[in-house]
Amino acid sequence: MVPLNWYLMLSAVVFMIGVFGFLTRRNIIIMFMSVELMLNAVNISLVAFSHYLQDMRGQILVIFIITVAAAEAAIGLAIIIALFRNKGTVHVDEMNEMKG
Amino acid sequence: MLSELFFGYFAAVIILLSVLVITRRNPVHSVMWMLLFFFHIAGLYLFLNAEFIAAIQIIVYAGAILVLFLFVLLLLNLREELKVKRFIGTWPAGLFVTAALLVIVLSVVKSFVPGPAGKYSIEFIKQETHTKALGKLLYTDYLFPFEIASIVLLVAIIGAIVLAKRKTRSK
């Protein structure tokens, strides 16, 4: 039987890799994928909790997280397309219109 | 012993793949590694007796979201993206922050005390089947959040169309 802590550690490591990617990459698509990595890390720990506490609520929450991730991907990629159409790049350092 | 071995394989491959996802220069390669990553996550869910979650992980994440990513990547021009540097100049600062966060989280994980177990034991799920148990809970106790999720998806549909639509001249 694998202890619950192992799953939580795996989830923490994947989440932090996602944080690192989000902080250090400047390609907006890769930053988006880092967010997806973080969401998946949270899903791992929720399903692990759900299994070890013998409660279904964690998995219900995972279903909602996947729903929101799909919505977020659709909206975010639409924004990326609109940005690329206006700026011709997906490099976030070039996007500084909101600086004021 | 065997279960630890399986978990070790999945954990090692998941960590390796997530590192590969964020370090590739070409985003298309990142998407491909991400596909493998999602399949391994689904394997981990099967390992945790969550068949339905594993199925929707593959169907929604690998089947819908990644295909969306791939479509958008092919719409964009990535020629000059391949020439610029992969990471920002101050990436060691990011690494430091991330490592500090990881240490904090791992030190907290050790002191976790599990609460009382619920009624969804493995025997109960085996008898009820996982999808049925999940669906019963989702359509009774969590009906209102379920409706909100449908509104979120509606907003996503409308928002994606409005944002990606080309502006018409007559405005």
C-alpha cells in the first residue's frame, strides 16, 4: 500500500515545476501549459485524498476543476489568438500596452 | 512491493515529463510531452480506483484541451519563437522561489493527519461501481455546482467566439 504522503509529495513537485515554468518562460503558450500542470498536480492530490479518506467529494471537485480548466483553455487560447493577430507575437515581454 | 514499484514508475515519469514540458524550445514538442503526461496521470488515477476520473482525464484533457492547444499552435507563427532564449535572464531567482515553496509544502505534508473515513470504501465502490456512485453524488448533493459548471462552459463558448472573432469594419 502506497502511503498518502507519497502522492502529496508527487503533487507538490509537479505543482512547483508548473510554478517554475510559469515564472521563467515567456512564451505565452508554455505559460498556459504550466497552469495546466499546476491544475493536474492539484487533481492528483484531490483524487489521492478521496481514495485514502474513502470519500467521493474529492473526485467531484476534480470533475469541476476539469470543467473550469476546459473553459479556461478555450478563453485563454482565444485571447492568445486575438493578441497574436494584433501584435504578431506570443512573447509576453512584447505586450506592454497596460503599463499606463 | 509491486504497488510501490508501480507508483515509483508513474511518479518518476510524471516528474520527468513535466520537466520536459516546461523546458522544450518548440511548443509543439511540449504539447506532445504533455499528452504523455496526461496519460500517466490517468494511469495514476486508475491506480487510485478512480476509473471515471481517469476516463475523463483522457477524454477531456488529452482529447479536447490538448487538441485545442495544438490547433492554436498551428495557427500561430512560431518561427521567431524558436530563436529567442528559452528562459528569462533571472531564472535562478525563479528556481530559488520555487525550491523554497517546495520545501515549505513538503515540510507541511509530513504533519498531515487524516480525518475520519467516509462511507465510500473500496468494497462499497466495487459493489456500486465507481461511475454510478460518482453520478449519484453529482446529481443529488452537487446539483447546484453542476448547473454552475454548465454556465461556466456557456460563458467559455460565448467568450471564445467573441474574443477570437475578427473585428468587422462597419463599427
